[in-house]
Amino acid sequence: MELADIRTHWNQILDSLLAQDRIAWLAFFDARLASFDGKILTLDFSDSRKLGAAHEYSETRLKQHRLLTAVIKECLHIEVEIIEI
């Protein structure tokens, strides 16, 4: 699986995420798919951060990462780890 393959299916992944958890969908819909090395999917939020304020959502973000990885596994049949830059 290549990054381009994940990009091709990203809308399907987001639609499935939305069906399960709207808050998680809101957290990831503006992410850019930065890289994928076969295991680690790196999401880039640099554009969205310029509009946000400083808040601590680490506990919620972990839950959202688990849900996103589950949806990717369901849609693409691959296991990934999510990191953000």
C-alpha cells in the first residue's frame, strides 16, 4: 500500500469515520496525508493550526487516533499507526 492508494480512498475513510463519530471526523477532515512508510501514516495539520487556539485535547486525540486506525483497517485492510506533524 502506498500513500497514493490511501489518498485515493481518503474520502471513503472519512465518510466511514463520520458515520461512526462526527467529532473524530471533524478532527481529521482537514488533515493532509503527509507520508506513509508502510506502517506509520503521518498527518499534517500545519494549515489548520494557524486558525486554532492552544487547547489540550491529548486524551480525546488518542481516542480519535484509535477510531481512525480502525476505520482505515476496515476500509483498506491495513494496520497503520497515526502521527501528527
